Amino acid sequence: MRMRDTATGKPFFRKVRRSPTVVELGHAYELTFSCYHRYQFLSRDRTRQWFVDALAEARRELPFDLWAYVIMPEHVHVLVYPRAKEATVGLIRSAIKEPVARKAIAYLKENAPEWLPKITVREGQRERRRFWQPGVAMTEPPSRLKQSIR
């Protein structure tokens, strides 16, 4: 994906890695989400609470167990166990990430507008604001995850 950093004006390419859409029941998945440009957006209690709230809401909406999560200042790790095929990794990921991004960007618009140029990218004719780094929600293959837990 070709994007342009509005802060520097430099174009850059980003390969987007997709998580599998098919869920293998009986397997846990490790997801990692990084903040855009590794900005430490998760260093504030407010933002961390938005993330925890999004996890809780996602669990109410989708049939998956949350085994563990870790929130670092610029990224998070989440270990999920889907209980049904309709709880795809992509749906779980979106249910967690989107509400956090929407709240954070709305907060920045209101309270810290100087941050908006730093998180705005141009994709063709469209401008987007990024809270999360695109393409970094990687899923560990079940076999590799089992090895790392042992």
C-alpha cells in the first residue's frame, strides 16, 4: 500500500499482512497491535481504559475467550481463543481496535490538534488518521504459539 506521511510529505510503502479469516477451532491466536509510528499513545490511563473497554465489548459481541493481554506504551499483545467459527481473527481484531482508534482520534481533535498532522496519511484522494500502525496485527500460527507457551 502506498501512503504519504503528512508530517514529512515523504511517500512510503507498507506491506499489509492479513490475519487468517478462517478460524481453526481449538487453537489460540496471539495478536499484536502497534500504535502508529510507535507513538506512545497507550502511556495514558485514559487510552488504556479505552482499550480494556473495547476488549470487554468485543467479548460481549463475539464468542471468544480472552486468555491474556499486555498493554505497553506503544503496542499491545492479546491472546484470544475463538469458541465459534464466526469469531474470525479479523472480526475480533476490528472489534478491539476500531473503538479505541475512534475515541483517541476524537480526543486528539478536541484536546491536542497539533497531533493530527502527525497521524494523517493520504491514500490516493482520501486522507486518513491513524491510531494503529496498519498491517501489524499479526497472528501467530497455532503450531508456533504452542511452542512458545511450552
